[in-house]
Amino acid sequence: MSVQTPISGLPTPSGTPGAPKLLEVRDIVTRFTTDRGSLTAVNGVSLSLERGRTLGVVGESGSGKSVLSRSIMGLLPRSNTERSGQVIFEGKEISGLNDTEYRELWGDEMAMIFQDPMTALNPVMKIGLQITESLRFHLNMSKSDAKDTAVALLKAVKIPEPEKRFSSYPHEMSGGMRQRVVIAVALACGPKLLFADEPTTALDVTVQAQILDLLAEQQRERYMGMILVTHDLGVVAGRADEIAVMYAGQIVEQAPTALLFSEMKMPYTEALMSAIPKLTDASHTRLAAIGGRPPDLVNPPKGCAFSPRCPYVQPRCHEESPTLTPSPTAPEHLFACFYPIGSPETEEVRLRIAAQRLMATAPEFVAAPANTPTPAQQSPVPAPPEQTEGM
Amino acid sequence: MAGSGTAHLRQPSETLLRIQNLVVDFPAGRGKKVSAVSNVSFDIASGETLGLVGESGCGKSTTGKAIMQLPRPTRGEVTLDGTDLCSLRGEQLRNTRPRLQMIFQDPISSLNPRRTVMQIVEEPLNIWNIGTPEERRLKVEEVLSAVGIDPEAAAERKPHEFSGGQCQRISIARAVITEPSVIICDEPVSALDVSVQAQILNLLEDMKARYGLTLVFIAHDLAVVKNVSDRVAVMYLGKMCEIGNPDALYAAPAHPYTRALLAAIPLPDPNASLDTEHHLEGDLPSPISPPSGCRFRTRCPLAQDICAQVEPQMQHVTGDQYVACHFPLQAVSEVPVALTQ
């Protein structure tokens, strides 16, 4: 379907060589003041995005992925928040703007789709008004022009009977329809940068597929840059050009999508991947859960933040934190790990875990009557009970 | 598609829980009714896990609650171990409650925020007057340790001090403490992250082995359902579409709706081509005036005239796979009439 909505404010695609990048974020740090002390939600994240590209940001709850997008967009409260670092949008530094200046950007230049379509819309306002609000404010449209545009937008997001729906209230629509309205609101003024913060987590699989198809189509047509935040690697695998995996407020691995999936370097990415139940596995396959919990960001652990849960942990990991560095073989693949997947240290641990699993599940196949635990199994390196299996 | 029939039911002697021709209607005002569950039948053998899948609004949660008699089904039979729960009243029904327990989707809101973990998990024992206070305390400690919560540290704390995954562990502890035969899990991992989801799914398997449980596992994520289930039933708009062993069902879905559900799953593999061809269009029709004949026909790519006129009945595919569709994707054999009514 190729409905090009007649939006007068839609900027023509840019992206000429030499033009500034759409978004550049440098070393952004966000801290919240809490009763227990200062909580570092985002800790030194840098990234960049061009128009027409999609960056997937993946991580567990509490990894800082939502705070990152809110920090970039300037949506966080000022009272208990400390921010540093640079956010450069089309060559212009925006992190120091005040609310009035931000209002010029929100909706017009950058917009966000929130997770919960039930709470993202105002329940006592007709949806038409919620879409036309930003059109009237940013693009100074007349009432009737705004209405025409809003109906076209509703049509573009595939809402049946858009004229009728224009005067519906949110409670009259299903969750999937409401998320379409939220997308229409976000797209109204033709933003160049779209944040989608877990846009499908509250929805069913069939509706999720529809919404992701819709987002991809609108992004292509409008040539937007998109940051797709999710906890589901499956959602970004087919949709993002590049993926950044976050853990404890930091990017721990970042690579073009195909490269990330074919050559995972960071044990956390591997663990996240193995925890997903796969359709190809037989039923009752035991899942490789990640033991433990994400770290407390008020008192983060010393060394690598993932070290307490990492199956491949080495003594050095508890002492020093690794920095995000390019892979020697592929400079576009960045990861923060001393002993990435494939290194001799992780391979040794992997073999040991495989042996342990075999012992646990099928001892009859291990034909050593005495001394069954090999010296490697008794090594001092602690191995959490739930381990990742070889991938 | 989305039809009725009982061809897929096994002999009553082989099953622990048997649901036959279950109907749940809700009044919708002005004499109308919402037909949430319409003529659904399935059975579960002891120690088996039945996965119930479908979109929101397909009646899977209502079915789960109707088994619990909360609310009571409009019509139909729910037989637990030979007793029809729908015919029980008052004290008799109450006495079956410890045998049927439930785990809910939102772990945080299903625990009383003003009580301690100890009080929450102990409550079922208090209600049923099981054991002395000392025995109860030991039982709570045993169950909490079994679900991976340290009883020492947790007993006097309140739910808000725990993460979502831990709260779900506490809910599971509360459900297993009366040693029920059947637990109905209503989307128990939908609110959790993948890493925590894997922990909870593994835990449910452990609990099942340890306490000899039979599970009804309700979820919308087909991959999750496949992982835990021995049999999967696909529901659409209050009707059953297809039932069968998950490995066979996923490899060769016979119902177009099952195929669409499978196509919609985002795969964590960038090389997997997106199966957009089988993505469903549109939304679920209103259950107040469901489509005539097969309820799936309005969104079905294979629908013909007959689908609007005749409701399909359950037909045998292979093994224990049954489908209710006029144009199934796999060959069906004639219905063995023995069990139909």
C-alpha cells in the first residue's frame, strides 16, 4: 500500500553527502536523585543515526533503554535529574534547550510512540482533536485543513472509516486501533526522528505484526530515522538496520543487525538470545534463563556490570570495566567485553558447561565410574546454576 | 474454522479435567449478549499441560475462569475427576477450591500490597485450617524455597519490595501450597522480560514435576506455549480452531488461523524472511454479533460461501491433531463418531 498523505509540512528527504547526521549523541549520562542515593540510569552512551535508518535498542527492564530515548528527546523531569553529554540534532546541540524551545522540536522534528496505547491518549478528548492539536500548533493549519490531514493520517495508519473514527473517543477503540492512533499523532507533523518505545509490548502477536509492518512502511515513505526500543530481539531482528544492546545503562554491544546475530561477541547478548523460547525447539526444551537479576544502579558492581551473571566470568572482569571498542575484524561491530564469545577463555567455559549439563541430564552416557568431575569442573570460577548453552 | 464438536475428546477415564460444550455469555445491555465462549470442549490428562492460545478477546481467559466457576459458565460441563463442578453448590463447590488454583498475569497486582509474603503464602492454609501454626510456617518456608525465594529474607517483606519476576514466584508459591491437582496459569509470563520469562517457565516445569501438577497454560505467545505444553488448543472468538500436540501442530498447522498466528511471530533471526503474506488484516469481529457459520471467515483468506452458512465441526487430522475448518490446510480423515454427542 502506498498512501502518501498530503502533509504540507512534510520536509523533502535530505541525506546529501556532507550534510550533518540526523542525530548524534555523545557520552550521555543521566542520573536520578533517589532516597538511596544517585542512580545512574544511562552511563556514557554515544550513538548516531541517519535519516531513513532504524536503530534497535534492546535490553531488559531497567537497562536504561527508555531513559536513553527520553534523555535524547528531553522528556525527563528536571527536578531530580542530572544530565550531561551532548545531543546533536541535525548539527545543532539540543541538550541545553528550555521547555519552550523543546516544544518547537517535539512533534515537529522528533516524536515518540509510547508503549501503552491505553494511557498515551487523553481519554476525554476525541481522537481527531488529539491528532489536529499538533497540526494546528506547529503547522498553523486551519481547522478544516487540519481535519483533512488528520483523516488522511488515520487512513494512512489503516484505520477503517477514518471520517467516522475522527470523532471517536479512545475507549471506543481496541488496543491495536489505539496504537494506530498514537502512531498517527506521532506522525502528524512529519517528524524526521521517531522514537518507538516498546510500541508493541502491550499488543497481541497478530496486531504486533500489523503495527510493525505499518511502522516500517511509514518510516520508508517519510524517510524518518527511527529508534526502536524493545526487550524482544525478535522484534528488531527483521526491522532494524543496526542494533545496540544495553545493560545497566551502557551499550554493551552494537553492530549492524546481520553481523550482530551471526557473530555475537558479548555474553549478555548471547544470554538474551538463548532465553527466548524458540518455535523450532521441541516442547519442554529447558530454557537457558539468565541467573540473577540486573544490577542495582545505585551501587553498581565493581568491574563489568554483567560479571555477577556472566557464565564466562574471569577474575579480571570483577576488577576492571571493559569499554566499548571496535572488533579487530569488523570495525562497525563494537562490544564491551574482555573475553568475548569465541575467545579461548569462553570456549573453555563453554565446554565445561556442556559437560556439566550432560552429567546432569544423562549421567548414564558419561562412562567414567570414578573421578567423574574433571579438574576443570572443580576450578574456582563460579558457574551460576542456569547457564547459557552453546549456540 | 473456529467451530464446535467433541471429536477430539478422549475417553473420560483417561482424563483428569474435561470441559464439554462450555458456553459463557455476558449480558451486554438492551437484551444483547456477548458470547465470550461458545461451545468449547477439551480435556486434559493428569500431569499434562494444555496450552490455550489466541488473540485478546478470543475467550481464553474466560474459559480459564469458567473452569474455576468464576463466573459460572452459562451452559456446559466442567468435570474434575468425575465430578461436574457446574452442578455443585455452596460448600460442596468450596471444598473443591483447593484442588484448583490460579496464577494471574500481573504478578504485582495479584498480591495484596499491605500484607507480608508470609501472610500471603500462608493464607490458603489458614482458610482450610491445615496444620498447626508451626507446620504452616515450615510449609511456607518449604514452598518459598522451592520457588527460589529465600524465606529468611523475604517472609516479612511486602510485595512492592520485589521485582515482577519475584512477585510471580510468590504467586506460584501461593498457588501450590494447597497441593492442588490443577493450576490455571492465565498469561503468567506476559508481563515479564525474556530473561525472567525463561526463569518462570523453567520454574513452572520444576513445580509441575515436584508437585505432580496438571496445568492449563493460557498465553498469546505461541513460542512460550509450545515450550510448556503437551497439547495446544487454538481459540478464536470464543470457538476452538485446532487442537493437537505442539510439535505436529506447529510443523503443519491445519487451520488458517493457526498459520496466521505462526506467521505473526517475530523471529530473532535477521535472515528469516518475514511471512507477511499470511499476516491477518483487521481486528477481531464483535462478540456481540459474531459472524455466522465459521467465526473466522471474515478474516480468512480461504473463506467460501459454505463458511458463512455451516459451522465447521472438529475433524481428525493425524495423531491427536484435530481441526474445525471447511478448508483445512492438511488432509483430514472422517470423524470417528464414537465420542460425538
